[in-house]
Amino acid sequence: MRMMGLTRKLFWTVVALGLALASGSALAEVQPEAGGIDYPKDISTWGYRIDWLIDITMIFTVILFAIMCAWMFISYVWHDERNEAEYDHGDSKHHIMVALTLSAVIFLIVDGNLWWNSVVDLDEEIWNFGKVTANEDTVRIEVNARQWAWQARYAGADGEFATPDDVTTLNTIPVPVDTPILVHLASPDVIHSFYLPNLRQKMDAVPGVLNPLWFQATETGDYDLACAQHCGTHHYKMKGMLRVLSRDDYAAWSKQASVNALRAYDENDTGAHWGWPWREDVNW
Ligand SMILES: [Cu+2]
């Protein structure tokens, strides 16, 4: 009788695992990314920190998942006619102490690790705006995320925002390589989200608020800029581009664009004057 029970259990376990694997591979077939399940190429100075956090979260999750599966499987095979399961409500003092201790250990190791590393990352790089504003090379850009486009504004030759020689672009944001780029992000309508997957940077654009973010690209090329908040019927149109140029190419483009902007300036075109005077104190 015992052998029969065990054989049946093992049979159904194999069936369940087979179904799980089959459904998993069916899902894997429709992944659209050519690169498979790997991350988008990281072309940023601090993106490795984000990747490390995702990796360590995955490792902790897999370890805890494996422990729980093993626990359930052993209980399932072990408890039969010979080793009957004991049922209780888990409310004895002993059980509560065991549960609390286990939870505290997992919380301290897993969440403590993630929390501490996140704080260090924010302090050293991601929210370290002091370092960025002190750097003379830093390029400042105002980005207006709106239904349904990305408007970008550069100060132009005079270095001042909201003046006639401001350079503006639509849906393509040119930046120089190996240079800190400081963006102040705004929205005049609904919440959008400025997402640069290759730079591991994502920031919400919230009406009435100026949200700062910064990044530094390490390679030239064209990279996706996406809106990561569903912001209305034409949300999909907010597929923009970050164009990372060599420093020389950027300087040449910037100079010419500022001359063109001054020529094309129209005082009465109020729709084009969405810029604001730069606020260096914006911070987290
Ligand atoms: Cu949007």
C-alpha cells in the first residue's frame, strides 16, 4: 500500500513539473527581444548598480522559492498512512516564536541588504546632484513630457533658459558622450515617465512638480526613450530617442542649433515658449 501511494505521488509530481515546464517554454517563445531574456545593453556609468540589485533580488527569490518547494515536497512525500500529518493553528507560543525569528532573519538578510545597497547607490550616484552641478562639463536639459511627445530644451549659446536662443527638439534628445546630463522633468497634463532602458534611468513626470534626474552615457549611438506610464490613448506615440553624440559632434550641433533657434524665434508663438528659468536648487 505504501509503495502504491508513493508511486502515485511521484507520478503526479512528474506530471505537474512537465506541465509547468511546458507552459514556461510556451511563454518563452513569444519573447519579442532578439537578445533573449538578458537586460538591455548598459551604456551608463552607474547602471551596473541597478543590475546588481535586480540580480541579487532574483538570487534571493530563487533561494527562498527552492527552500519552500523542497519543504512542501518533503512534507508531501513523508506524510502518509505511516507518518500522519499533525494539524494545529500555529498559535502556540513556540510556533509564534519560530515564525517571528525566521521572518526577522529573512527580513534582515534580504531586505536589509537591498535597502542598504539602495541607500548607498542613491547617495553616491543616482541622487548625487551636488557632484553633477559642480561639474563644469554638465549639460542641462529641460524636458517637458506631454500628451503625446517629448519636448527638450537646451539653454543655447547664452547659457540661460527661457531666452530666444534656446534650442528645442521634439522626441529626439541629442547629448554628448562621457558627460553628465542633468534633466529637469516636467509635465503640463498627466503623469508620464521618462525611461531610458540603456541608462537604467526612469523618472516620473508629474504635473506641478520639477523632477531632477541625471545620467552619463559611455557609448555613442541611438537609444530608446520611452514613456513608462500609460498616459492616454496615444501613449504609444511617446517613443523617442536619446542620440548620444561624440563631444565634438555635440558641440557642433549645439552651436548651429542655437544660431538657427535665434533666427526662427517668434515672439508670438506662445506654444513654443514652454521653458522656465533654470532652478539649480532642484534636488531630492
Ligand atoms: Cu506619456
